[in-house]
Amino acid sequence: MAAREKYDEAQVIEQLRNQATCKVAFGKVIEHYSSQLYWQIRRMVIDHDDANDVLQNTFLKAWTSIDNFRGDAKLSTWLYKIAINESITFVNKKKAMNQMSIDDEESFLVNQLESDEWFDGDEAQINLQKAIASLPEKQRLVFNLRYYDEMKYDEMSEILGTSEGALKASYHHAVKKIEQYLGETG
Amino acid sequence: MKHEDSTILNKYGKDSGFKVPENYFADFNKRMADMLPDVEITPIDVKPTMWQRVRPLVYLAAMFAGVWCMMSVFNMLNGSGDMNSVRAVAEKLSDDKGNVEDFIMSGSVSDYDILNYEDSVAMSNEENVSDVDQSK
């Protein structure tokens, strides 16, 4: 089996700027980031098929605007920004299509979870996902990035355009609300 | 150190219960790479700007100016330094020389002094002669 080529971000960015090598380089970007972006998107949209569509849109958007990426920020930051925007847009569109209010968001996400054939969590995992779904959008985003991806606050700050202090406060509130929710539901 | 999320972490862990179909990521990567449309990449203009070219020289000049300023301030604060003494003496000499030259150039003052001197000498001589005559 051929050894997988090591991913060198600086080299890939250099190749992305060259018309002759940009497509191959973007293939490397997809290979390197698809998994981590998928899980971030999946935790926001819940359903696997929806996550697949949003991930596809994320890479297409990144590819068609690759000329705008000048290497000032990290590639991962730029991709996460696109992925999060796409996820939020998707969830809002879906809510609008189903004519839901903000209060219905939690039940909408829970329904998504229960109808998803690619979710096989036990009772505890369902409860945790319900608790996360009960959070406001920004807190849900911060909680997912910190709890599951263990993302540092400074990187999160670059992606979300929010101060580190505000993100820490958001995470703190999210944890308290989840603990309270899980305490009440048993 | 106890993390604020340790209660959730201990009880629920990090497995969210979400799954993906087998070989999903390998298939996705291939499918995605195949569907990328052609795009036009604009090469980045790497020609340096005027400021980027002169910046090292400006920084160097600023550094030298800073060092010169520091040395000036240092010398000012230590006024009794050797260099200052030499400079002060040189300035004093220069001033004295100027006064002497002024004095030489001013002829009327010199003539007046000379006349006064001659008058006083003449008067003194006359007094001496009259004293000698009286004693005779």
C-alpha cells in the first residue's frame, strides 16, 4: 500500500496559487479537512445527509472563492468560517421552510436526531444531544467546538470574530445550562 | 485542575453517537475532487512596494539617529566629561582670540593710549628738570 503523502500546509497554499497545481492542491485540502469539518457541521445540522450536503457546499464555496484566500489567516480558520456560515444558513433555511419559531428549534433538532439512521447513541447520548440542542445557536457552536474538537479559544475567536473572554463566558453558560438540563431530566 | 466541563465529560464522554457510512470520507474526498469546476487563479503580484524596498534603510537610519540622540543626552547629563572640557577650552580660546583681534583692529584706542603715555612721560621729565634747577 502506498504511504499517504504528508500534508504540508505551506506547500499546499503555494500550490493553490498556481493555476497548474491548484486543483491537485485543493484535493489535498479536501482530504485533510473533510473529516473535522464534517463533524463540526454534523453536530450543527444533526442529520447525516444534511451534513453531507453542507460539507459539499462548503468545499465548493471555498474552491470558487480560492482566489480570495491570500494566506493572511490559517486555511483551517478560513474553512471553518465557511463551514459554520453554511451550517447556520442551512439550519435557518430549513426552519423557515418548516415555518418554525425559535422556540421550536430544540424539538426540530431532536426530531432530526431521532429520525437519523446514522445515529445510534444510547439514552445518555440522546439526552446530551437534546441538552445541546436546547442552547442558543452561538452557545451551541462554542460548546461543540470546545467540548468535542477541543479547539483553543484564540482560534475560535478568529473563526467566530468574538473576543476570547466572551467565548469563555459562552462556554461557561453552556456547560451550566447543559448540567441543569441533564439534572432536571435525570 | 478540575475542568468546568468535567461533570459532563465523566458521565457522557466525547462519543456523540453520530455515525457515518463505511468508507464515507474516502468516497466523499474522491467525489468532491471530481466535481470541482475549473477556476481562474490570479497570480499574486510579488513585486515589492516602494515602502517595502526602503524600509530596511529607514529602520537603519532611525537606529543610528536613536544612538546619536542617546549619546548626546548622555554627554549633556555628564557635563564634566573630558570631551566637554576640551570643547569648552577651545571655545574660550576662540573667544579670546576674537577679543584680541578686535583690540588690534581698533586703532584709535591704541593711539589714545600711546599719546597719554607720551604726555605722562613728558610731564614727568619736565618735573624732574625743574627739581634739578631749583636745587642748583
